[in-house]
Amino acid sequence: MNKPPKIDTQCLLLRPLAASAASAASAELPAAVAAFGRAERLASARGGWLLHLHEPMRGAQAPAGLRAAAGQAYQLLPVLLDEAGLCSYPSGDLVLRFDSAQSDGQLAEFARSFGLRMQRRSSFTQNQALFAPLDAAEADLPALLARLASASGVAAAWLDTESAYQRSP
């Protein structure tokens, strides 16, 4: 059985929040972010920046002041490491598998009670759906994920991710 990914305490991901703002937000990070680490542009369809922190995080909590420095155009996301140490980058969405199939009304009520927006149902199983936080700029995804995982009727919860592939020489 695979172990859940660990959070990389040396890096954070800054993703542009709105598709319309993606090109403007990706072009240049606010200068104040440089006080927290070295930024590297991500070559991915979703864009964003990988911030190599000067000081490691304590747990999953972003350094104090970084959210304000990044501004409202970015979502701060943890970088996840698998057992081999390979990175995965969260999309900002959360995947939930429920104990049983849920009606549209039940999913809407669940989303409302946790400050989420339902993105879509899984095309593979009726008891799984993808959600996003309503206030993505302020969301603490690891804390939200822990709350969702322990919610009544939730069988499993995890962050939707994209993998970072590297070519072998």
C-alpha cells in the first residue's frame, strides 16, 4: 500500500488564481516574495512558481507574511513528496470519496458547509467528486483537507495533483 505523500518543508507552490490573470500573474511575482526564498517558474500547463524557501516551514504552515507578500492573485500550495522523493504539485482542488453515492443536493450542501465549490463528479465512480475552496487565496489546504477527511460520510480525501516528470539522461 502506498503511503500518503509528505509535505516538502523547503518549497511552496504559488499558483495564479484566475485563468484571466494567469499570464499577468505568471509574468512577475511581487518583489516582496523574494524575502522568503528563490522563485523558479514552473513549466506546466497550470503555470505558477516554485518558491525554494530560505527557512524551512514548521509543518505545513506557510511562513508568516508570505500570503500577504504574494497578494490575492496567487494561491499558496504545499509541494508533495512521494516515497521516492518525487514532487507532485497540487492543482488547488480537493478530491473526496464518500461512503456512498451522493445526490447533487447532498454534494451542494456538503460544499456549502465547508466553504467549497463543487467542480465536478468523477466519471469513474458516483461517490467521488472534485471540490475547490471558495476563497482559494486564503485557504490552508492541508488544514482543510484534514477537516474534510474526518467529516461524517467521507471515506477518503486527497489533494488533486499534477506530477513533475524529469527526463532520464
